Amino acid sequence: MARIVLNGAPRDVPDGLTVEALLQHVGRDPAMPGVAVAVGDRVVRRTEWPATPVAEGDRVEVITAAQGG
Amino acid sequence: MTGPDLIPASAAPADPWTVGGVTLQSRILLGTSRYPSLQSLLDSVDASGTEMVTVAVRRIDLAGDGESLLDALRRSPRPLHLLPNTAGCLTAREAILTAQLAREALDTNLIKLEVIGDDGSRRPTLYPDAVELLRAAGELVADGFEVFAYCGDDPVTARKLRDAGCAAVMPLAAPIGSGMGLVNPYALALIRDLLLDVPLVVDAGLGTASDAAQAMELGYDGVLLNTAVSGAQHPAAMARAFGLATRAGRLAWGAGRIPTRTFATASTPDTGRIGT
């Protein structure tokens, strides 16, 4: 298992996940529109999700549009 | 623009403007936050006539179901441009990453840049941090963003944002959500007089429809508001009022108002009055 920080909360996930597999692991469809991912301070483009690994200690942010002014 | 005498009272005159590469008919940019319901938001979007709405960038609810904001906005009868914001960001670094995430998520290079200078006290002003704002604006413009910069009503900061290549400069009328209207119309007028070559939008602090009319009468290109509509007792009715007020204010600005005078000038001529 690898301990990452997902949207601000510590979370243990299987070793060797990619960004795409991580989304599936937490029950989200990677094909859903309107979502972006950052690992650390770097945005991971959607096209890179299948090939970008998530490693121990990574801070992962998964965002979408919310109500705002 | 068309002379007012040529406009039938029943018809909305075509009065498009272009901002950030997008051509709009409506002069209202509407926020999507704090409505009683998503349906109330949609009704207000429709009633206001807006073609551009602001959205925030927030962590996805990993357990969430239900209709998302984006799903709801897709039900709008009119196509909407999304203007994601960097609300809540306190540093240029945070704002830049938020903007980059918004671009990736929403496939748009438009960004409403907010960098707030508050210190977390219980008496927030939500005033922009001009230093971080200018730093972020420069980097985002260089990265290809069309930056709509929320700023104070300081003409110098406004000019520097224009010089940095912002798509729109958006001075506040009053603190966000305060509903006080244009607390310093002199400063807003000065910014318009000094910056003729960049779209100017009054952003934040509007309370009621006449505030929007006043902003448009100063020659502003548009208004951006949220709470004045979403917090009204009847949001869609207020949205409609804002839509009409921006049109009225824009027409009045184009019509060229009379100068103010200290003393009365009779509108009825004295000629032929009995007793003379």
C-alpha cells in the first residue's frame, strides 16, 4: 500500500496505481467531463492520466467546477 | 451605437462587446453561488440574459452523486461561457495552479483572477492583494490565459493590469457580498477615463439594479454580480431587473447625459407667459 494525500485527506491506496486507476479505485469514472487532476503542484493533463503513476507521499488534487461568484 | 431615437421601445438593440476573445450581447456576468436551488440559479441565468457565468474550482466530492453544477448549467436554454475563478486564493502561486486546473477541467483559457489579501480575521474585506494579483496576472497572461482581473478601485493597479495584458480589468464597487453599490464612483469614473482601450467591468458589491445602471452610465462595459441576485427574496426577478438596468444604463451612457448645474433652468420657455 502507498499512503497519499487525496483532496487533503490521507488515504492508503494500492501500490503502482496510475492517476486513471486511482480515479477508478475511488469510484469515479475517468471519462467524466469537467474534472482536472494535480499531483503536487503540477497539473496532469487528461491524456497523461493512464501513464502517470501515483507514489507514496504524493498530494493529489481532483477538482471540478463548483458554485462560485 | 444606434441613436436612441432609432430604437423601437419594444426591441432590444444589438449592442455586442468582445472580452477575452468572446463576443457577448449581454452586459451581465453572473455568479452561480448561494442560490436557494440549482433551479433558482437556472431561472436567474435565464432572466438576466447573461451569456457568461462564473464558477469556482473546488475539490470533487468523492462520495457525491446528484446533479452537478455543470450538469445543471447544460440545461440552460442559452449556451453559456464558463468563467472559472480563483476565489479564495491568497497567493499568486495558488491562483496560478487553480487557473491551470480550471483550464484543464473546463477546456477554457478564460480565468477570473482573484487573489485576496485577507489575514483570516473575522472581519474580512476580501480586498485584493495588489502585489500578488499583478504577479499572477503577468504569469497567467504569459501562459496564454485571458485574465479577468478582480481589483480594487485604484487607477494605478488598474493601469498595471491593463499593461500586463489582462483581457478585462474589474474594479470592485464595494466589498464582495456587501451590497453597498458604488461607494466610490469618482474612482471608478477615473479608471474609465484613464483606460479607454481595455474592457472594464464593475465586479462585486452591487446591491440592486440601479447600481448596475450607475456602473454602465460611467461607461463600464459590463457588470459582474452574484449575491445581489442569489440573495434577493426573488432571485429571478432581481436578475431580470439587473438585465434591464444594464441596458438602460448603457443606453443612457451612449445618449450623452446633460451636464449638472447648480441652479434651475426652466424647461418651459417664458415667452408668451401672461402678465409679462
